[in-house]
Amino acid sequence: MGKLLGDRIKGRREELGLMPVDIHRAIGVSISAVLQWESGSTKSIKLEHFFALADLLKVEARWLGIGEGPKDAQTKHKREPLVRGSVRKLTPPHQIRTRGQKAG
């Protein structure tokens, strides 16, 4: 697989039999954005899109980003893909209770 981010994105997409339109539909970016990532003509990817892309491609984010570490996503971290419409709301800090703390 190539040394550049775009090469890793395109190579893995093709390994999985996905088309740019599949990425567009799954994470909510334009097809043009996907093609720019793959060609290297853009210098940035929003973090939310980067991690959603890593999940969709079933690769470790570190490998996708810098080409180091294990390629395939580890199954020991049971995680849901970050795709459009699946973002969960976080509990506000003032509502978090520690062990043994009573509600109130």
C-alpha cells in the first residue's frame, strides 16, 4: 500500500469493493471531497470525517493517518462506526455520578 494518505484511502476502499459514492453516502461528505482525499489535492480532513472513514474502511486510525501500526481495526474494541446520524449525545459533566455517589 502507498505511503501517502490518499493512497491508503483509495487502496483500502478498493480492497473492500467500495466506490467513492459509498463513502459519500456513509459519512456525509461530497464525492468530490473523497476524490480530493484520494488524489492528495486537499491538505486537510475534518477529524470527524477522518475517524468515520477509518471506521468505514475497518482500519486503525493511526495506520490510515500516518501508515504506522496495525492496519486492520482491532476487534477487541467493540465500536460502532461513526456514520452520519449515529452520533450519540454525551452526558453533561454535571450529571455524571461517581461510584457510590447518590443522585440528588
